[in-house]
Amino acid sequence: MGIAACPPNTPPVHGVVTFDPAVFIVSYPMFATVDPAALTLNFTLATLALNNSCRSIVIDAAVREVLLNLLTAHITALLNGVNGAPPAGIVGRISTATEGTVSVSAEYIASASASWFIQTQWGAMFWQLTLQYRTFRYIPAPNACGPGSRFGWPGIGGN
């Protein structure tokens, strides 16, 4: 394994992610049996959860594309199923399963939003990868006491 130096001032890729069902299927072949129109609708649903505009908190469109595809895979698994199988229909994480006289128990123990995501491997990965965008961000107020402000120098009242 080698280490490549980062080019100076590598800018993020700006733009809006466009969805191509054929390209999506290359990365997620388990959804090849899902109609492309349904995949496109699922991508649209994903954009309701993750802003796909130039004002998104995920500034780099290449990163946003990865996240939106994970979210699209999650939604597709929930609504359309995986590998041609129907959707599971169970909400939450399977906590116990029995084989003789079949029984399944599911639990919904995380926060409401996290529980929805951890129902599939793609949702769990999306949830983990977006942690950096869900943490608290402090944005300081503008300086009200600097030069030129009403209460700033050279005296009280902005003389």
C-alpha cells in the first residue's frame, strides 16, 4: 500500500447529483429486478431525506452521490425487496428467531430516526457515514463590538 500526496487546494465537486438507474444497478446488482421507474422514485424519496441541491450540507457532490445511492438502496430494499424477493415487512431489527413453528421478534430500540435506517445494511452504512453531518455545529454571531459597529470603537455609541 502506498500513500499519495494530496494536491494543494483540492476543491470539492459542486453540483446536483442526477440519477441513472443503469449505473445504480452496476453498484447494487441485488436490485436489478426492480423497475427503473421505481428506482428513480426511490432516489427522489432519498433526496427528501438528504438535500441534493447546491446548498446541501454535503458540499461535495461526489460524496453526496455515494450517500444518496446508499439511501436509495435502503429505500428500495424496504419498498421493493432485494434479489427479486418481496419486501420483508418487518420494522426494526430482528432480535430473535426460532425455526421450529417459526417465530420472529423485532425490536425498535434506537432513536426513531436511527431505527428506520438500521433496518438494512445500506441504511446502517448511510447512518454511520452521515454522523459528521449530524453533529452540532457552532456558528458564532457576527461581531457586534468591532470597528464600525454601533457599540464599537472609537467610543461608546459609534462616535
